[in-house]
Amino acid sequence: MLLGIAGAAIAAAGPASAAYVGTVIVSGLNSPHGLAFGPDGALYIAEAGYLADDSPSVVIDGGTYRYNTTGSITRYEGGTSTRVVTGLPSLYTPRNDVIGAQDVVFDASGNGYVVVGLGSPPAVRDALGPEGQGLGTVYRFDNSGTTTPVADPAGLEAVQNPDGGLLDSNPFHMASVGNNLLITDAGGNSLLFLDEGGTLSVHAVFPQRDIGGPGPSDSVPTGVVVGPDGNYYVAELTGFPFTEGEARIYRVTPTGEVTVAFDGFTTIVDLAFDDLGNLYVLQLDSNGLAVEGGVGSIIRVGTDGGRQTVFSDLFFPSGLKIGPDGALYVINMSILAGGGQVLRIVEVPEPAAIAILGLGLGGIALARRRRSAPAAAADDQA
């Protein structure tokens, strides 16, 4: 559903003569998590789905999992949004979150891919029966809405367990490298590489660290983007206690060497580079999920390393992209079935920003804090 002039949220940002204004362009989405611009110029949005009344359930270790096929991909262009892929696997977990279509990406040849999460031990798929095997899977999709499975990240976790910890898989975000794909596994703490021939392999593993909890915290890698230097940049949410300032952004070379590119962030869920080489960092919660009062925000890291918060007051954001028009597109309210949004965020002169605020301040209805871990934190510590 397209909204008219929505309320604008302004964050202290950029030059004193400018501010960032966000407008809701798509709403009514079912737990949206990722987005991408297609070769046709349209915006594609991955929706995890919702809990249906007739969803079959299975109890594993005292927790109830409910499976259905309410996941989808929505295409948005010119003020119109249409679900072009439906029937994708969706899982309602004991943590009361919906995990399904997590991200969408297009390769250099224009082929579309969607990754479906799991957020649970791979054995959950077997307990759900044959249909459950579609969870934790990467699919190719075409213009007719037909999907074809092409890779099985959850299966790789079950067999290889790259980080050596508890078996847990939640493939979360993707990026394309030519006709190859990069896939983060937030549960398995790994970065996977899917080549155009269909071979899936472990490209990097991210370490546990002490961030002030009762024991080492998992990395929980989320966003991934190819940088202007050709390296891969991977963001981490961190595991419990999601300590403020402890999230890192790793630089991973095409040969798999891992170094820390940036630190000092909190619960990162996605990344994007603009054409000038500035890096935009999407934080789920500014003071950590275990502490009341935080909000989602976008921080710009300049080419000189300087940082500015360009937008805030987001509620459980999930995906971030920079459009062909240079605007920021961000998923907001990702945990709400039927209430998810996409915001278009632009930099405008200060007087124009004030005028927009006067027309519709508060139109973006940001629900107040819900203190549950998001789908990206679906590892053994969430």
C-alpha cells in the first residue's frame, strides 16, 4: 500500500544546512527483512510471512515451531506494489518471531535470488517433514514467480559446523559478486560463497568474543556488501548481551582473510556503500537489545573515517539499500506481520525539511519498544 505524504523523521545529520527526511513508500508488508533493486529498476522486498491459524506445529525440546508457506517477494515501482513470488517457506519459532524470506539479490546476469532463513538447529527441518527442507535454503526466482532451490546453507551447517559451536543456521543477507553470491549465516557465524556453478562453500568464519556477558558471545554476522576496494564487508549483530559499542564490521578479502575494518557500533543488521565510497551502517538498536530506550539508526562512515548519524527513530529495521536515485531505502518494523514498511530517506535543505515536518509529523507510526531478539539473532545466545 502506498502512502501519501507521511510524517518525516529527522536525525541530526550532515551539514548544518541539510537534514534527512524519511517517507513511507510501501506499507502492509509481512515481516519484511531484505530488499534490492532489480535490473528492471523496480524495488524487490523479501517478506518472511506471518503466523497462520492453520499452520502445522511441532514441539522440539519444549519449544513449539509452526510452519507454513506465507513468505513472499513484493515488487514496488511507480507507486504500485505487487507480490510477485508467493508460497515461500515461513517458520514461527518459540521466540515468537517469524523467519522466512530474509533477503533478495540479483546477480550480474539479472537472475533473482531469495534466501529463506531458519533461525534454529538444522534438525528442526527434519522434524517438520519434507516441507521443512525448504527452510535455510537459497532459491532462484523468475518473472513468472517460479522458484528453484539452488543451495542449502542449513545443510552445510549440519554437515560442516564451520564455527565448531552448537548447530544453528540462519542464512540472513546476501550480496552478488558477478554471478556468484555471498551469504551470511547469522546462526552459523559464517560467510558462505555460492559460485555460479552451484557449489556452496565456507568463505570465512567469525569468532566468539567476550563482550561482557556470562560467557563468549557469538558474532552473528548479518549484513554483507562488496566494497569499492573489491573486498567483502560483513556486519555483526553480536549475541547476548548485545553490548552497546561492541559490534564490528569485518573486511574479508576474496581469498578469505578476515580483519576488523570498523568497530564501535551496536547491533548492526545491514550495510551499503554509496557511489562516493561512504559506508552506511544500519543499527537495529542504538543501545543494545537488552537495554530499554534504544532506537534503530543509520550511521554514515565517510571515506575519511568520520561518522555521522543521519537517521534515527527506526523500529526494528532490517534491510538497507541505496537506490539508483541516491536515496536510502530501509525496511522498518521488520517484526510486524502486516505492519512492515519501506522508507525512502533523502537529504534535503533544512527549510524544506521543516516544511515537510509541518505537513505530517508523526505520520510514521513507530511502535514503542518490543524487547525480543530479531530473526537475525536466532542463534544459541538470542
